[in-house]
Amino acid sequence: MGRKYFYSVQGDKRIESILKHGTYLDYGNHGVVYRVSKDKVAKIFCEADVFEKELAILRRASGNKAFPKVYGVGKYYIIREYIDGERLDIYIKNNPFDKKVYVNLYVLLQELKKMNFKKIDLRLRDLYLQKDKTIRVIDPKNSLTKSMPYPRHLMKNLHSIGALYDFLRVVKEISPWDYEFWSKSFKEYLANNE
């Protein structure tokens, strides 16, 4: 049996309007997402600390094309850019090897480093592939507060769909140092957690 989520939203008149007129998209552990226009969504959070952390991440990433633009903020909600595209995990499972996708995935991880994020990691299901093969982030969880120096969740996700070897092969071509560090770290993680 799946999880059940119950939300109590405290907000202003704008939130009432979003809930009445917006189109429900999805929910998760920390909130719910509504589409409010062709190019905007409202992410409504259950807890103030989660809201504040995600807002800080989006503000730090402001101007980076991989992250959604922020259009407005209210009590426990963020109006931000709607990111379309194909979920990256689904794309990788259903398509042959595409080096450009893996190169762009590596580039995205390097962008996290450049923005001084502590967590150099993302989940595949939170990444959306664009028509030009660039990758956009819809949910940058804990990138400023949790420390993870290599993409453990991402590698775990790729491993589970049989694509980790392809990714690491591309990383090795671009950065032998990252390849060695990430491979060693992930092997240690697997040894301690399987």
C-alpha cells in the first residue's frame, strides 16, 4: 500500500486562488505542485524550513538555465517556471546510448560545484531532458545543507536501470579524476549498503 499524504495549507488569498483555479500536477513528502499558467507552477510546502531551503537553492541558482526561474514567493509557496520535457530516467530506459545526454549530465553536476552547493548529487526523476538534450532540474533537494561530494543518488539510480557503466565511461573521458573518485566512492557505498 502506498503512502498517503494529508496537507494543511496556510496561506493568503493567492494560495486560495491557486488551489481553486490551478491544475494539480503532483505531490510528495514536502508539498504539492499546481500549474497556474502555461509557463508557471506553484509549489506549496508543508513546512517552513523545507520552503526556506528550497527558496535559498533557487535564489543561489538564479540565472542558471538548468534551474527554474522564481516569479514570486508567498507564505510557504513559490511561483516558479514550469519545466517541461521528458523525465531523464524514462528517457535513458527507453532510448539507446546518447553520449550528449551523459556529457550534459556531467556538465550539470559541475554547475552544482560552481554554485558552491554542498551536495553534488541529484535524483534522475528530478531531471528533465529538453529537446536540445540539455537537462533541467525540477527539485533540487538539500543542495545547500547536506554534504555529498559525489553523485551517489544519481549513480544509484543509473545503476538500477543498467546505465551506470555508460555514464562512468563518459565521465572517464571528460575527467579521469572524477571518474576515479566517483567510482571508488560508489563501490564503497555499495559494499557498505548491500
